[in-house]
Amino acid sequence: MTVRMRAMVLERQSAPLEWREVERPRPGAGEIGLKVEACGVCRTDLHILDGELADPVLPLIPGMRSSGRSMRWVRV
């Protein structure tokens, strides 16, 4: 069963972000899943959004400074 999440996705530089449902990544060894409640966007992501960096990896879900709640208890 594929689990989905909502995210703002950048498909191409200088284009608007698109609201989408995407597959939720699964945590790997030593990682936990978070339900994000707030997220900040770093300046590097803004440079990508504005088309100021060459050859970014797209599609991109911007945001890296997140805070949230553990989705479930996991052994790390």
C-alpha cells in the first residue's frame, strides 16, 4: 500500500510551486518519520525557485528546517 502526503512541488525553475499528493518517503535505518507542523525554506531553495542556480535536481519539495511530531514510536 502506497502512503501519500501533501507537498508543494517545484517542477521547473521560475515556475510556481504546485500543490500535490506525492508518495511519502519511508524512514531508513536510524531515521524517524515526522508529521511536519511547520517548515522554513532555506536561501538555497529560494535561489532554486528563482532560477538562480544551474542544474538543480527537480522535482524539488523545498524546505529543510522542519518541526513536527513523531508519527509513531520507532526503535532507532
